[in-house]
Amino acid sequence: MKPIITVDRLGKAYTLGHTVDRHATFRDALVHAAKAPIERWKRRFTPPEKRADAFWACKDVSFEVNRGEVVGLVGRNGAGKSTLLKLLSRITEPSEGVARLRGRVASLLEVGTGFHPELTGRENIYMNGAILGMKRVEIKRKFDQIVAFAEIEEFLDTPVKHYSSGMYVRLAFAVAAHLEPEILIVDEVLAVGDAQFQKRCLGKMKEVSEGEGRTVLFVSHNMQAVSTLTQRCVLMSKGRMAMVGPTPDVISEYLRQVGDATREQVYTAAAVPNKPKITRVELRTSEPNNVQMNGRPMEVHIELTTPVPINGARLSFHACNTMQEPILYFWCHDTEHPMAREAGTYKLVCRVPKMRMFMGDYTLRVHLKEQAGGKEFEVLEGICPFEVVMYGRDREGGWYKNTCAYLEEGNWDVSKVG
């Protein structure tokens, strides 16, 4: 059986715009105006790939997708993912190569794709279905399922220009997923929906691929979703296909590339003469480039400088998700680890034997205060970003939990260094 999608050396080149020289003279302007018609003529009849100012958004991409397969498309921003999807969706023509899609295609590349803002939700369902090549009787048969999935019953006869972005994407995805295309192309638009809707979308895509034998091309920066939904991925880098293969291997390579864009893993600040101060926080993850493998050790090194003794010092830190919600909590009390009982600089090291969280991006929030009910000296938020890249069963067979938990005090070492 032939692959449902065949991409052969596909590429797209664009002509870069040029800025106007602010220091150009009147003579320069006249010369430019005289040459403009000739330049326009050259641009019109010269292929983009032969122009000196051509920019290749996508170049030499080749892969195949079999019927019923869910394939992920991953890569950093600007890697060429969206351009490739536009080529496959026939939104733009390629500069070179060919893409063969053997079946009806439904694309969801941005919020409200194919919707008319002045039409109601009901009218847009029928219009979008017609654009996808569905007959009216087919749309009518699926209509109630689409409305129920999108949860817009109350606003069904309201123009979609009054919809929120979340309502827009719910309706757009519901139409695309329920009108039975052979190929469903989904870009990062699901990031607009809430967590519950994203979960339902992933379930629906799994259902249409496994249960109904349809093909899904899925683009996302959420590696959790990619690893759950796909078995094979294509990695894009600088407009070219860097890798194609099993999802775990491609995700590992993608995370390595992302890690090359280093984020600051060390927070530093100068001491102040009149109050205790956190002067350094260093995060040491299990992998290079701020990457923490789930279930492996992690260390947090904190330096505290105080010009005066602290009455019952308490230092703690949270690991917070992207919504700044605390997921894990670790603390160190003077009653158990004597510290800051006199002026000076103290180094605290918290060794977490097994950092267990879901995949995702996190930061640290660090607190320094006196004993319960006492002064709060400092709260540092959003520092030392890191990414958890794997989750699953631990050695005891239990599932890792993604809830705020006062798990343990951690293994703390406290020493005076100055």
C-alpha cells in the first residue's frame, strides 16, 4: 500500500525585504525610483531559489507517512514546521520538490482557520465542512457531536467574532476532527485551550488514528503530548529535516538542541548591609543544559549572607510550574540544621535523591524568613529554570504524582563559609 503522505525534497524560498537607507540623498532616491521597475520585473520572473536575497524557510525535506499513523513534527521556533504544514495544506506553493497527499485534508494551523467572523457558530460549521469537501447530509449527521465536543451550545447562534480564543479553537478543532478527513494536520493551536480541552483533543486524535484509521500530523512544543500521541517524529532544524525516527530518539535530540540555548542556572545578588540576603542560588540538574531526568538526583546550592543573627532561620524552596503553581516543596529549619545564628555567609546544599515530576518547564521560588510568625526577609521567584524530560514508573512500581506535596526535607548540608 502506498504511503498516504509522500514528501520528496520539498522546499520553500522567500525573498527578504530590504530596509530603506535613512541617509540616502535625493539623487539616491531618484536612482532607486528609476531602477525599481527593472528590479520588480527581475523578481517576478526569477525563481526565488536563484535570487541572492532568497531565504529558505524549508529546504530538502523528505519523508513518508503511512495511513493511520500519527507523526509528530517538532523543532525550535523558526525551524520551518509551520512552513512545512502550509506546503502540505496547499496554502502556499513549494519552490522545489513535491508533496503527494492521497486523501482529504483538514488543517488546523491557527485559531479560527477557515472561519468567517461575521457568521454564527452554526453557519461556520456548515461552511467549514463544505470547504473540507463534506456534503450537507454528512455535516448534519455530525452536527450534534461537533457542538457537544466544542461546548458552545449556548453561543451556537452568536457570530464567532464575539467568541474568546478558547471558544474559537474548540469549535475549529471539533469541526476538523469530526468531519472525517483522511488526513488531519494540527499545529500548536491546542495551546490556546485549557488543560481539560487539550486532554480531550489528544484523546480524540488518538481515537481517529487508532479507531478510524485516519492519519494525523501533530506539531507541538509539549513533549508530553508528543510522546503520548505519536510513535514517530520528524525533527526540523533551521528549515531542514534534522532527523526522522522513533519518538523517544527524536525527543532526546530535540531536547539536546533546545538545551544549547542556555538559560541562566545560577542566580547571584550582592549582599546588603542592613538585612539578611540570599546572594547565590545554583541549580545542578542531572543532565546538561538545565535538563532534569525524572527520578534522578538533583541539587540546589544556596548561599545566604547576613549582617546580623537570625532568630530561628527558615529557608525553603519550591519547584513551580509555568503557572507559578508550587509542585514540590523542600525546607531547612535552624532547629534541625543550625544556621545564621551569627553574622556571616552560609552555604546550604539540598540534595534531592529522586526528583519526581511530570515533563515540563519549572523554576525555583526561594524563601528566607525567621521562625514561624517572624519577619520574611526575601522571596525570589522565577529563578533557575529547568526542564523535566521524562516520567513513568519508579522502581517501586508507583506512578509519579504531579501535585503539590511536602514530600521530604531533602538531604541538607549547612556550613559557614565566611
